Amino acid sequence: MHKPGSEEEEYFARENAEKMRKLAAEQRAHLAESEKAKLRQLHHKRCPSCGMELHDVTYRNVKIERCFACNGTFLSSGEFEKLAKAEPKGVMSDVLRLFEHKHTP
């Protein structure tokens, strides 16, 4: 039985992330603007895990959202990249490499 290596695992993780990105883009395109506004209003600053209020916390000069009910930490677009740049040889940069979006011309 073949056990996948780390390169193979990274490949499939990147492929899966790209599929998820495309699916989200398709779903976003199909939502009406009024539906988008309603969803934003319902979920803005709410924890996706437990539904409690999220609070802004500054960590390494990056504003992130933190839920003090379940201890979840959430990053908006671009925030993970900023944190990974602060630690170029760390775990964050390794995870970021798995999910980085490669633009194809």
C-alpha cells in the first residue's frame, strides 16, 4: 500500500484549496446583492464556531478577530500573509505555502 509523501500531500491540499476557492467564487456570483447584505448583517463580527461576538485584537501589528467564548482566532484576507512574513521560516509560512493561490495567465 502506497503512503503519500509530504510533497504529494501538499499537492492535494493545494488542489483542494483551489477547488474550494472556485466553488466559493461561484456561490458568491450567484447570490443577489440583497442576500449578501442580509448575510453580512447576520454574521458580521460573529464567531463562525460558536456564534458569540468577535473582538479585534492586535497581534504582531496585525488586527485579528478573537472569540473569548471559545478561544477561536480568525484572520481576514491578507492577515495570515502579514503574520507569515513576520516569521519567514515558521509554521505559518509552511501552511500559507499549502494554500497560496497561483495565478495562471
